[in-house]
Amino acid sequence: MASTRSTLQPPLEKHSATTLEQRYFVSAQLFAREQQEIFARSWLLAGHVNDIPNPGDYFLANVAGESLIIVRDATADVRACYNVCRHRGTRICENESGSVRILQCPYHNWSYGLDGRLLAAPHMDEVTGFSKDEYSLAQVNVGVWEGFIFVSLEPDQLPLSDWFAPLTGKFSPWNLARLNCVRRITYDVRANWKLIFQNYSECYHCPGVHPALSKLTPYDSAENDLCEGPFLGGFMPIRRGHSLTLSGNASARPVGDVPSEYNHRVLYYSIFPNMLLSMHPDYVMVHQVWPRATDRTLIFCDWLFHPNAAGSSNYNPEDAIEFWDMTNKQDWHVCELSQQGIASRAYKPGPYSSRESIPAAWDREYLRHMS
């Protein structure tokens, strides 16, 4: 396993970094640029392999305005393709998820295999020169990292294994590929997507916004080992004998063979541009962040537990889910207040504090992609 040793986050020099300019949060033109420069060109979290455990299982993902079908094929490989029939462009799958033997267009019944090959096209054998081999579904880059499914619309994308090379083995003890999602809550937040990442990346706000969280983990205790680039974060200690749950007790058996020094720590990492990964000893929480407008962000929050957790005597997933649902809503509320204030003519970029080096680093990564 790669080292998980953390170092204290480097302090910011006074006034060395400021928040982003107003236009980055309110401009429809910049939002459109983000969709093309970031979301149409990056590896994006779309789901987990246990969302589609069997051949024929699928779910849909909306990426940069495109509908994608993520499906497990007959050989158990994960595939991704555009949800667009090669005949007249009709959407093939309407339900957000399901299980199918073939992918069949509802309009004229063109049928495709789970690997995207065109299998049947009624009456097209009467068309001179028509070949089914030339009309497979358009494919999308897809890869799996630690059990999480990533997709990219960029044809010449860097392989996913190369993209995640800096994290190789770092999170393996948390058993991420085997975990099962027990609950998903979808949040429709009236705030810009960047505010979600900036909020996640600091606990400067925790004493006033999260009193319950602050009782269990000191707000000023963050130690970060990834401080620049697309992967940012580190850990915070959990008061000994507690877990981040409503009761303060562990909600399930450990998720994996977590190193003993991490039995009383929560790890928080952001993975640019749409994943927030929170790893606890007894469960893992994952946020997918999907921008929908300058002032609207859709967030999928999943709680993952050990596949055999239900058999343990202390299994109580609701204890963790309710704790973070409360905490999430507190975060979304202040993000919405920030969005409202940033839209004012009175707003000007303000200085980041010494507790906000990670949001400042996230801003730098964002601006690098936008340039």
C-alpha cells in the first residue's frame, strides 16, 4: 500500500490567495465553457460496479448534456455508449436504470447487443449496401478505479489507470471495490458547483454550521497529504470511542483492513471535477457533483458499507445516513447563501484564511483546466 502518512497543511501567507471572481459563479457563458473544457474532457465519476452486478444491468448518466448508457455486457465487462439509436437518433433507454437482454430502440426496433453491436434492423436488408457492422452504438471511454465507474467523452483521453496512478494502492485498505451502496439521497442545491467543492475542502465553517460534527471531530485538526493538483485532501481525527453518526457509535463492522492509526480518523478527498470521497472506519460516503446551471447543482450522495455488514450486531446504517443527511443539508444551505451573496453587485473576491489552503488549491486546479 502507498503511504497514507499525512503532513500538516501548509499555511497560506496572509492575503496570498483570494476567492474567485463573481463571473465564475454567475456567467452562463463561463458555465457553458466549463461543460466543454472540463466536463466533456475529464474522467467523471458515474457510479459503482455494484450498481450493475449482473450482465444486462444498466444505468443512465447525464454528462455535459449527453445521455449515456452504462451497462455490464455478456462477458461481465463494463461498457458505456451514447443513448442514441444509429437509425434516426432516438433515445434507446428511458428508465434511469434496469436490466435488459438487448438494447432496443422503441421507435423502429433496431436492436443492439450489450457490447453495442447492431444485431437487428428490420427491413434494412432491402437497402443496397447497408451493413450492420457500420452501425454500432457510439462508444464512450469507460474505466474502473477502486470499484468506481468513470466515463469520459474525450476520444483521446488519458487511460484511467494513468490518471489515477498517483493514488495507486492508497485507499485499498478501505475495500472500496467490494462495498455495497445501502442508500442514495439526491440533493438539488441552488448553488454553483464550485461552491460545493470549496465548502467540502475546509472546516473553517464547522463550529458555526456543524455543531454536531464539531463535537465528534475538532474543526482545526485537519492534516492534508495531497495539497496540489486534481486530488486534494487528508484526514481529521474522530474523538476516540466515537464514529460520525447521530449516536456517536460505530454503525457497522469495519469496511476493510484499515490501518490501526485510521480507526479513529475520517479521510476527506476531492477528486476533480465531480467526486467527493469520505472514508470512515465503518462506512464510506461518496458525493457525485453534477452542475446543471450557474446556480444549480445536482448531488448524488451514496453510503457504502461492507458487503457482510448486515450480519454484524452493531449494524445501524441509518445512524450514519441521518447524521450526514443533516450535515449535508447544513452545507447546502450555506452554499445557497453564498450563491445569493456572490450574485450581489457588492461582492468582491475576499482573502482565504490559513484554514482554507485546500479550497485555494482547488481554485488553482479549476483555473488550470479553464485556461
